[in-house]
Amino acid sequence: MPRPRHLRALLVTALLGGLTAGACGPPSPEDEAEDREAIQAFLEEYLPRMAEAYRTGEVETLDPYAAQKEQQEIATMVRELAKGGEVLAPELESVQVEDITVWNEVNAYVTTVEVWDIRTFASGTERVVREQLAQPNRVKYQLKRDGGRWRVFWREIERTYE
């Protein structure tokens, strides 16, 4: 027969185990709706800032929104374009979240359809070198929740519709 102190410890362990097991189950429809709304709002805030980072080359302004790895990817692309005498000036027309998979409450895979007006200028001028208006792209993201806020860990254009 367990002693009362051990019995109390067993009850606390069982109770905490039950609470933890419930928290690890599938997300409720309300949680899914909240995540979808939060991620949609986050992307609507992030993407214009990402576009501005491409235009200005000031990638560090993405610190609150993108992990270092993602910022480095953008900085590399900005440098490559600059070597060719070009500046990318994307402008977001719309973003629609297609699919979200959230796990462990802090990780998410997201698929979006984004429509962009993309102009490439000759560096230091207003001369358009290339232009693609209303270009829809299917984009995959990996997001991580950091301090209650989502951040882009990884972004990849899966498909461009022309």
C-alpha cells in the first residue's frame, strides 16, 4: 500500500499527464481558425516588408519577421541582382492562405497563393528592365512561433503561373 505522500505524488503525476496529453492532441477547430487568421495577418504584414527589403537592400529590417537563415537568402539574392546592375521591386497585390499544418504549437507549414507585380529596374535608375504584372505564385513556408509571434524560417516559390 503506498504511503499518503506517494499517493499524492501519483495523483499529481496522473493529473498532469492527463492535462499534457490533452494539450498534445489535434488542434480544435477554434485553434485552427485562430492560427489561420494569425498567419494570414502575419503574411500580410511580412510580405510588403520583404518586398521593401528587396527594393532597398535593407534586409535587417526583417529581423522581427524572418529568421537569420531567411534574411541571408534574401540578402544573397539582392547582392546577385546588384552584381548584374539590377534592383528587384516586387509589389504584393494579394496573398491567400491555401493550407496550414501546425504542429507542437510552434511550427507551421503554410502554402499560399500570392499575386505580385514584379518590376526589375536598372540600378540607380527608374528604367524598367523587366516587368511581370499580376504574377500568381504558389509559395511554401515554414514558420516558427517565437515569443507568441510567427517568423519565417524558410520560404520557397513552388510554382509560378504564367
